[in-house]
Amino acid sequence: MLQSILRAFLRALVTLFLAMTFTFVILRVSGDPLHSLLPIETPPEVVALMRQQWGLDQPLYIQYFAYLGHLLRGDFGTSLLNGQDALTLVLSKVPATLELMGAALILAFGAGVPFGILAARNRGGLIDRFVMALAVLMHSLPNFLIAILLIQLFAVSLRILPSGGGSTMAHLVMPVLVIGLYNAGIIARFVRSSVLEVLGQRFILAARAKRIGESALLWRHIMPNAALPLLTMLGFLVGGMIGGAAVVESVYAWPGVGRFLVSSVAQRDLNIVQTIVLLITATMVTANLLIDCLYILADPRLRHRASA
């Protein structure tokens, strides 16, 4: 088991390194950041001085190794816009994003799991078709479209929720609905498939032959087995939610990391963009690493295979 965890840890490190390198190279070869940061009438000698000060006049590989050296010392650089520490600026936005992601994840599982079970237990019936149609609809509509429709309904027409900002709990409602319901559709479809697969197993038929109640059958035999694939999906779900948060936070002016990333990309604040991408990648890699470990601990077959 320890070898499996070590292999997963090494894969995580390689993924993190590749993401960091890819982001660094793409940002440098996609254009000169000074063209976006400085006014067009800036004298050429000032531009040259700034380029020298930020090391942008050096060859790409020298810039890269200098960046690696600073990272190993825990230095993520400074914002090219205001000179503040990049890591401190990014971390100041993290609580707002965690608040949004946590609430959306609770809504996604709170709605997706029961609806998935309901659809599976009524397979082929009206309820099943209705739940699956609703799940496909929630998953198919783009986030920004749902966000705009909710603003039109709750902020413009009914005037019961603020259209943007992040100072009160009321500001949280619409972003959570957008992200949570989108992912609830994915979870409902996945839970339905997992439950149906378990329902076809022989031990379920044997349990029913022993006249075990449907409620006990569901929570003691079906869900523990159907929940294992959900662990695998959780890692992908976290990644998708972080990616979708950039759009939703921008639409609702939510003061989180996603909105900060979009504005930093537009302004080509290289150190801020690199720090955010690195932290997002580290979060996704850590989430998947933890899920791999949980999967090994939860599934006796994997524990046996790992220890063999």
C-alpha cells in the first residue's frame, strides 16, 4: 500500500512541475507583458529599464531557472502592477473562493445523490426520465448563461438578491446555485449508474431473498459499494469546480481567486497568474492524491493488490 501511495505522490509532483513549466513558457511566448502594463506613450528608455528590472530582457531559459530558484526559496515574486508580494495577494482571495466552493459542493452532493438514487430505484419510469432530463439540462447549459438568467430573475425582476459583490450571505446564493446545480446534474447521473450496477450484483439478490428491508438494503449494501466510484469522480469534480469558478466569480464580481485570475491574465501580471495556476494545480493534485489514498483504504481488493 505504501508503494501505491508513493507512486501517486510522485505522479503528483511530476504533474505540478509540468503545469508550472507550461504556464511559465506560455506566458512568456504569448507576448511582451509591458505592452499591457505600461501606457503606450511610455518612453522607450523607461520600457527598457523596466524590462531589465524585471529580468524580461534575459533569455527564456535564464528567466526559467531564476524563477525555479526563487520558488525553491519560497519566493513567488511580486505583482508587476503594484509591487506587492504575489503569494500574499493570492492567499487573501482564497477564503472567498473556499466559501463558495464549499457551499456549492454541499449543494451538489445534497441534491445529486438523492436524485441519482431516486432515478435508479425507478429505472425506466417517469421519475427516472424526469430526473435524468433535468440532470442533462443542468449539465448542458453554460455557467455564464445560467448566471445571467438568475440575475435577471432574482436581481432584476424579483429584486430579492443582489446582482454582484461579496459582502453578505445574500451575495453567495446565486453563485452557489450556478456551480452547485451544474455539478448536481453530473453527480445524479453518476450515482444512478453506480446504484444500477450494484443492484445487478448477486449479493443484492441474496440480500433480498433474506427479506432485508429496502431501506437497510440501500444504506448497508448498495450505497457503500456505489460510493467507491464517487471517490474517483470527486477529484475531477473539484478541478471542474475550480475552473468554473473563474467564470462565475467574474459574472457575480465575487472577490475570489477565479475573478483575480481573469483580471490578472487581462493585465498580464505574470507573477500573479503563475502563482494562481500553481496553487490551483497543487489543490487539484492534492485532492486527487487524497482520493487515491482513500480509495486504497476503502477498497479491500486494492489493499490486497498493493500489499501483494
